[in-house]
Amino acid sequence: MSNYNSAAIEEFNGGIWVFCEQRQGKMMPTSFELISEGRKLADELGSKLYGLLLGSNVEGIAKELGGYGADGVYVCDSPLLENYTTDGYTKVICDVIREYKPEAMLIGATNIGRDLGPRCAARLHTGLCADCTHLDIDVPKYKDFLRSASTLAPAMIDSIKEDDRNLKMTRPAFGGHLMATIICPRFRPAMATVRPGVMKKAAFDQAKADACQIIKPNFSLTEADLDTQVVEVVKAAKKMVDLIGADVVVSVGRGISKDVEGGIKLAEELAEVLGGVVGGSRATIDSGWLSADHQVGQTGKTVHPKIYVALGISGAIQHKAGMQDSECIIAVNKNESAPIFEIADYGICGDLFKVTPLLIEAIKTA
Ligand code: FAD
């Protein structure tokens, strides 16, 4: 399928779609976040918003997506879709996209989404912007830019209508030193994977959930289509820290280096009195002080808790990318010029080993 002309692009008017990831029949939080964000985009475009749900016996969890803004949910149900396989999910998704022609497709940048998104985009001959942190709708002002900077034929550029509306996707680039804004004007659907935890979940509305339409598209999937077989699903032995869902995150940085064990213990105590969890900068993960699931930042998790405490963290741009939208940021650092103070609501300049016990004591006695 080629979308490489404006007539073909115009056929892609099937609304905005969100791939709604579920595991073992439980919807992943990123599905609700993307439906909530997709609603805003669809309203701006005057389009419909649909979830795309694959799995086995998953129809029962589909309507919940309506409560966060989906007009309808395409449900592809098959025992062969019970567990995620790249080949099975890719085939079904590409088949239904070819049939129903959505103008845009959003996918959570989870382990599954990062595998699935590029594979589907390649099969559909369209573009994908990976790991987005912001989405918007753009009215094109880029014809002159395309003429000067691209190898597209002039006739092709002229065929772009001034009132074409595109998904505008923003993601960190060059190691997080700049934010790149990307549009996909010539291909449909425009596809994006979006970092979990970045988009805010809307309030749930039961009436909208009840009104949500369930659509069962025709698709075919047989064992012959699957080159892989899931033999067993083994749950992680250790419970991973739930940074994204936490209301309070107390993170430690390289500032704990003079007493790593003591520093982590202080963070744990502070997290406990505040009812939160412990996170860390990449320096603490690279040093082996905390496991990778604790990492906050561009290559870790994106969090926006009610309270984020940064203990001995300098505030590098890649760390800030993962926590700067927190409601209240409290930073403890012995260097008064540390960049973390630029975004902190409360900054304490001092030694974290002296300040943190005082904070714990004050909260306990408050
Ligand atoms: P440092 O920058 O070394 O800061 C330590 C701070 O502790 C200093 O400000 C110091 O003043 C303070 N301090 C020292 N002792 C004390 C004390 N006793 N009391 C109080 N303060 C004290 N980083 C991330 O965090 N997350 C990411 O996802 C991430 N992704 C990256 C991706 C790329 C492509 C690249 C290039 C880098 C990435 N980084 C990431 C690394 C990032 O650039 C920084 O190197 C890292 O965040 C620094 O961690 P830090 O603040 O703990 O350490």
C-alpha cells in the first residue's frame, strides 16, 4: 500500500486510533492516558476517536475506554492473540488499518509498543515518530521548507493543501538537548509511540463508557501466520517499583556517593513517611546502587507526582525531562548553583545527610 499521493491520503479519514495495550486481560495505564490525549486531538480535528484492542476474551474491558473519551473500540478477539507476539499483532493491526484507514495511530512506548509500532509503520509504508512527549495538531506552513530542504518532487509539494491538518509530534533529540517537532505530511496513518506517564488521564465518565460503541472488525489470523509461539509467561520475581503511579517520589543522585547505603536508607525513610516510592538519577543506576526500574528521566521513567524530592541530584536536562512536570519539586543539594534549583518549588541548599533526617523528623512530628 502506498499513501504517496494526496488522493490516497484523503481516504484515511477513519479517525484517530489508539492501540490499547492489555496484559492478561488488564488494561495498561498508558491506554487510558492515550485515549484521554487522543480525545483532545480528535476534538481539534473534528474526528472520531477509537481504541484498538487485541487479545483473547477482552471485550469486557473495552467499554471502560469510552469512559476516558473513546467514541468506539475496535475489538479483535482471538485465542491466538492471548499473548503478545510481534507477527500476530502486526498482521491483525495492519489488516484492520488497511480496511478502516485511520488518519493517526497512537501507541504507548512500552516494551510492546516499541516493538510493535515500527513494525506496523514499515508494513504500512508510513512514518512513525518514536518516544513522543507532546502531541498537537498542526496546520501546515511548511511548503517553503519542503521546497528548500527535501527531495520531494515540486508537483508533490504543490499537491499539499494549505488546510491539511497534521499530527504534530514532539520528542527529545540529540541526547535530550533539544526537542524536535515532527510532522508526517505525506503518509497515513501518521504514527507515534508516546512515553508512558507523560499524558494525563482524564476523569472517568460512566455515561460515556456506557455509550461507547464496540466494533468487531473482520480479520483473519491462523497459526500459519505465527512464526513465534509463547510457551510460558513468567512473572518478574521481584516487584518493580511503581514510579509512574506514585503520588510521591523521593529520588537520590550521585550526591549520596560518600555513603550509598545510608543515602538510600534516608530516601526510603523519607518516602515511607510521605507515602511514596524511591527513584534515582541515571548516575545511581549506572553505578549499580539502584535497579533500572528506579530510573527517572529521558531514558528512564517520566513521572508527574504530587511531590518529587530530589536528593543530591544536579538536575541535568535528561533528568529534568522525566520529572519537571511534577506538581511540587523539593530539591536538596549542597551546590547553590545546581540546575535543579531552577525548577524547584522549594530548594534547600545543604548536605542531604544532614537535611534529610531533619525533614523526616519534621514530617513525623507534624
Ligand atoms: P551529578 O550530576 O553528579 O550530581 C550530583 C549532585 O549531588 C551535584 O549537584 C552535587 O552538588 C550534589 N551533592 C553531592 N554531595 C551532596 C550532598 N552530600 N548533599 C547534597 N547534595 C550533594 N540522567 C538521568 O537522571 N535520567 C535519565 O534518564 C538520563 N538519560 C540520559 C540519556 C542520555 C542520552 C544522556 C547523554 C544522559 C542521560 N542522563 C540521564 C545522565 C545525565 O546527563 C546526568 O549525567 C545525570 O542525571 C547526573 O546524575 P546526578 O544528578 O545524580 O549526578
